Amino acid sequence: MVYLQRLVCGLTSAVISVTGFIASASGQDSDKFVNLGFNSAGSPMLLDIKSIRGTNFKIYQSLSSEQVLVNSFNVSCGEARLFATGSVSYTRDGVKLSESKKRQEFQYQQGSAASNAMQFICRRIGARGW
């Protein structure tokens, strides 16, 4: 029973985040997201401020008018290292389409959405050199 309650809470949170992303992408709820730039299709890539936990964070990206991709990251500010820790694809209504838990290190590239988020996180926690 407790497991089901946690699952429902987690799914509700995902729906709220996806809904919040869609609202933000259309110019609402700017206090929940930071625009990190745009993908090659011109869609915004947004840092979910509410999802920040220490050096873990999520970036939301619209893949189409009906699909949202949520990428999870972890950074090591002291070592200037950036890791993708997974991704989840949702429909506009918050239904999970796919999930990957692949962990991969990314090269820091000035101006990329993930690197911009890394700067935001490292400055926010007061890491040296940021």
C-alpha cells in the first residue's frame, strides 16, 4: 500500500512538472524554470528549479507539441564534470513513453544547455571558481 502511494505521488509530480514545463514554454510560470537556450528545432530547454537537489537537476525539452523529454544530470563543480544520469519521455498529459537510466559523462561546452545549467547550479551552491 505504501509503495502504491509513493508511486501515485511520483506520477503526480511528473504530470505537474510536465504540465508546468508546457506552461513555461508558452511564457507562464517563469519562477519555476530557467531558460537555458534552445534546441536545433527552436524549442526552449528549461532548467526545472524545483527539481534541484544538491548538484542533481533536470532539464525539460519539448520534442514536439505532444512530447516532452526530461533529462536528469549530476555535476561535480570542483572537477568541472557533468554527467547525464537518465532521461524520461512523456506525453503532453504526463504519460510516460520511455525511460533510460544510462549514465554518461559530457564534455563541458560553453553555451550548451547542460553547461549553462551546470554554471547555474555551481554558482548557486557557492562552489569555488564559478
